[in-house]
Amino acid sequence: MSEEKSFYIKTFGCQMNGHDSERMASLLTEQGYKPAAELDEANLVIFNSCSIRDKSEQKAYTSMGFLRKNGKKKNPNLKIGFAGCVAQQDREEVFRGAPHLDFVIGTDSIDQLPEIVHRVKNGEEKILQVGFDPANDYSIETKVTSGKSQALVNIMKGCDNFCSYCIVPFTRGREKSRQLQEVVQDVKRLVLGGVVEVTLLGQNVNSYGKSLGGKEAGASFPLLLRALQAMADDLDTRGITDPTGRSGKPRGLRQIRYTTSHPKDFDEEMIECHATLSRVVPHLHLPVQSGSGKILKRMKRYVPISLYIERLQILRERVRGIAISTDLIVGFPGEEEADFEATMKLVETIRYDNIFAYTYSPRPGTAALKFGDTVPEDVKKDRFNRLMNRQAEIQAELNRSRVGVVEQILVEGPSKSNPRMATGRTLGLRTVNFSLPEGALDPLQLQGKFIPVRIVDSNAFALKGEAQIL
């Protein structure tokens, strides 16, 4: 068994959940806890759940059930918590299905974790903390592990879109944005601490600032992007940071990413940001969900496919080589073969660099429940396979076009398949596993550094390269 104050967090779902887990880890570290390498080495285990897909929800419950049979028998002092969207959604129902749980904590109560853990250790049982913060403002300070070069930064929380298949507005509440200058100062602090890449997070980042009064009040997503660029430019100009990496100063903010977006808010001003702001990476994740107008109407996503395509075509004209990815749902209620073919046609037209596709699963509390689950599972599976097979062919073709190109790669650490090789991602988020010259530093020591890598081979899912300079 590990140290008395050790924790393990198992995360399911999206980057927002990943950010929440990182925040929980930082809060526990501040209380003297240390991360355990394995689940069975920890005295505090938290399952951070996701309710977007049925499979993610079931995985969380299954993992938690394993500890019911094994964990507390081996370690009577083990404390178990359940967090995230399923916790927010199911609330006290979670305790009925998992009586061995010590606490359930919702998405809006993360910062209360130290207090909750303290109460549990003092003997309080079955603590439920799932209320939404009633305040109109939203203010936090991003917490990252010391020495990290990449950071996820929440700029807003909640969602006001109410897509018919989505539970997020009910599990994360209505939209609230952080003050623009708070975000800028937060990112500045991270950059001065060594962070070189930030990913701005929100359920729909393009609607950032609406709860603050919008563009007229000086708060919009394009204004935030420009403010972050100006802040980073100023640090470099004044010599406070050193993009060359030759001095002992911080490298500065090199890359700005963001996720996720809604097509209705991705407009000409956002295209202009991608075309003119050097630190905004040439990558866009713009979930479309379906290529059928009929299905999009049922999903309550009221953006014409023709407008979606037009904006992406303009973006590609303005930003040569930009990588575009999307989310797609297969088998939504009422989807006929013609609707699916419209999705396939969209994939052929856009030629996405990557897609995240899912078969539809009914989610409790969503408006889509009234439609039933009308597409048979075997039809869903067949359509999903056809979609993914064609996308794999497109990705293989696009990746082959990168062979011979030298990419600037931010090293993330050792490759999972070969620890002697390093791994990282291109600006367009393509995974690259690459070899290092003989005598080079260990990949772990290169973590956070930018290295030029020549792409020498590819497949549909990754690139292979050779480091050029160290």
C-alpha cells in the first residue's frame, strides 16, 4: 500500500472532465496527498464520470463496482468518491446502486473537494454535494502540476444550446464566462511558470462572453484570443520570455488551442482570428453531428449544412493547411439511409483530418427521448463501420501527404509503443512517434520542448518521424 495520504483519479469522457480531474489532483496535492501509480495503491479513489455516452457511464459504474468487491476488503481505510456528470445527473441514486461510496460530488463543487474529504475522514458518511453555484459570476484560478508545459484553461462553464441529444445543460448548468482579464492574467501566470501551450475549454467556447454582455461589453471569444496574443507578444517583446529557449527564461506562449465550438457561432470574425493570430494553431474542431438537414433540425442544431461547408471552405482559403476535425452521431432517431448518405457526402466534401463518431444512445433527461430509439442496433453498427472505414481511407491519404515535411513537434514524452521513441502532435493534432539521435536525452527529459521532426512514414492514425536537431 502507498502512503497514507495517496489518491488515484480515474477519468472518463471529455477534456472538460480531464480538466476537472487535474483540478481535483492539484487540490488534493495542496492538502498533502500524493498521486498513486495504480488504483489499488491509493487510500482515496475518485471516479470522474461522463454521461454524454452510455458506454462512458457504464464504464464508470463498472469500475466503481470493482472496488465494492475488492477495494475496501483489502483496505478498510479506503475512501471512494464519485464525481462528474453522472454524479450530477443521478445524485442520491448513485448511493442506492453503490452503497460502498463515501461521497458524491457534482461538476460545480470541485473546489469543495478538500472539505468533503476532511469530513469523510472524520467519519461522516454518504456526503452528497451536487448543487449549482447560484452566483452570476464565474471565477477560478487554473491549477496545473508543477513543470507541465501544457495547460487546460476553463474560460466558461455550462451550455445554453440544449441540443436534443445532450445532457450537458442539466449536468453543468447554464453558461457563465470568466472575466476576460482574469483569463488573460491566469494564462500569463501559467506562461511565466513554463507553460507553452494552452487549450481554452468550454462546452461552446465561441459563445464565450455572452453572459458578460458580449462584444459590446468587451467580452467575446475573438476579443479573448486577441488579448491573449497581445499579452504573449508583449512578454516576448519586453524580453520577459525567450521563444528561442537559449536562456533560462520561460519560452513564452507558443500555441493557443480551443475546444469545443458550435457551428452557429463560428463566423467571419473567428476565421479572421485563425488567419491573423500567429499563436492560434491551424486546427479547428467544429462538431457538426450530421450531414442531414432533417436530422440536424431534430437535434436542435439549426445551422444549414451549406453554410457550414461555406465557412470551412473560406477558412481553408484563408489558412492554408489548416486541419479540421468534427463529431458525428450515427443512428439518431429518424435517421434513414438517405440521411446517413448525406453525412457520408459531407465527410467526402470536407475531407476531415479526424472525426470522433458515436452511435446514438438515449440519455436520461434529454429532449430526444420523445423520438424513441428507432434505428436498429445492427443498422447503427453497419453505418458506423462504413463511416469509419471511409474516414480511415481519407486520413491515410491526408497523412501520406505529410511524408517528407518537417513539423515542429511539442514533445509530450515517450511513445506508448516504444519508450525509446518520443511522441508529440503536429499543429493539426496529428500524433507523431519519432526516433531520437543516438546519445540524445531521454524522451521524458525532452518533455515540453519543441523539436523539428521530419515525417518519414504514416498510416491512417499516426505519423512516424525522425528528430532533426537536438
